[in-house]
Amino acid sequence: MISYDKLRPVLLSRDGVRLAHVEAGPAGGHVPPLLLINGWTGDHGIFAPQITYFAQSRRVVAVNLRGHGASDAPEQEYTMAGLADDVAWQCAQLKLEKPVVIGHSMGGRIALELCGRNPNLASGMVMIDTIIMPPPRLRESRELQNLLEGVAGPTYRAVLRNSAWELGCDFDDPDRRKRIFESYVLPPCEKTPQHVAYSMLRNATLNYDPVPAAEACKLPMAYISADVPLVKMARGLDRLQEICPQLVVANTMLAGHFNTIEVADQVNAMLDRFLAVGLNRHRS
């Protein structure tokens, strides 16, 4: 079995900016590889159980988005389009052919943009607990303004920690929730520079329109939700399904935003089912 703890990020330079990824599993074969995309202030660690499980049977590549994890964090704007272009470039460099793209949290938005901008790149896409098409009132809400102001302010690290803690909710074991947070969520959160966190959040919430990417996506798609009221309220799945009727939706039971770790068995089973059956579903 693959030992996740022994994986070390590999750095590839794109125009002088080093972009990191980890890779495991056998190359080639007759099954599509997996491409895993982390969310805001995260890294590939959020997919540790998926890397371990799926690398037994297929190639798995997990990127660290620009500004996150082991990747460089230049002073610049961090947009969904720019981050998607980085991932497309990494796919080309790694000769990753027809992967199934899986994005956690804001990584799901980047997966959508990636597949919309590159219609022939992927064989399927999965978004995990992603706010995709939030209602206009969310952009204008005091809650979002407070979060943006907090991330832009002098106590931004505390703001990041608190917002991440509130999203995670291990229903059966508070101590386990704390271990997940301290092992997988907090380290990349603490490492993400303020200019990255603020620019990415502002561009994702105020300056990004996901509709063109959704309209361009004809590939098989799935969404795996968690029990997080804020995300459920704001995710915009009804609108996405209007645009992409091929979308299938599932829900992990009694798990928070970091369900890839908290209930990895549920997430892995759903991904297994999508790989076995969902990839054969086509847009009606």
C-alpha cells in the first residue's frame, strides 16, 4: 500500500514560478488517472486518504495551487482562471491524459473553470463541498464583508484558523476533529501568505462568474456535499443542474467540510461508484 507520509512534493517551474505536486500509483493502464485540486489555504493533505486508497490501482496526481503548500507565492492576483491555467499546464507537463478532476472546496470551482476552459482535458469531474454559484445576496452580505476585512487585516491568521475550524464538524468525536484540524487543515492554512488568501477569496467571491465554464462543461460531473449549513445554503446546485443536467449529487452523512478525511470511507466509495458508473453518463 502507498504510504502517504513518504510522498514529497515535486516542483516544476512555470515562467519562474515553482508549482508543486505529489504523485503516486501506477502510470498507464486502462483506467483514467485522478487529478486532485486543493481548496483555499489548503494543500494536497486534504486528500491523504484518497491518495492512499486510489494509488493502489491508478495514477494519482495532487497539485498544490500557486500560493499554497510547497508552491511559490508571488505577489500577484490569484484568480480562478489563472489557477486553472496553472493546473492545465501541470497536466501537460506531466502528460496526464484524460484525468478525472476532483476539487475540494474552492478547488471545485477551479476544477469547473479548468474543464470549462479545456473541454477535452478531462474524462470527468467531481466537486466536493464547493460553493459554486452563490446567490447575489451572499456577495453583498455583511458576513462576507467581515471575512474579507478580517483576511485583509492584521489578525488574518486567526481569521483563517477560526473560519476553517467552524467548517469542520466531527459529529462523533471532538478529539478526532481536533486531530484532523491540527494535522491536515491548520499547517497549510498557517503557511498561506496573506496576499494569496485575500486575493483568491476576493476574486472567487466578487470577481468570478462560473456560468461560462459550466456552460462549456459537457463531461460527466458529480458533486459530493457535506453537512455544513453555510455551504449548503450558498452552493447553487439547482442553478448548476439547470446548466449541466448530467450532474449527479451525493451527500456524506454526519461529516463536516473536511469530509475527505473525516469520513474517507464514504467519499472513497462515492468516488469509486462515479469512476465505475458515472463516467459512462452523458449530458442529456
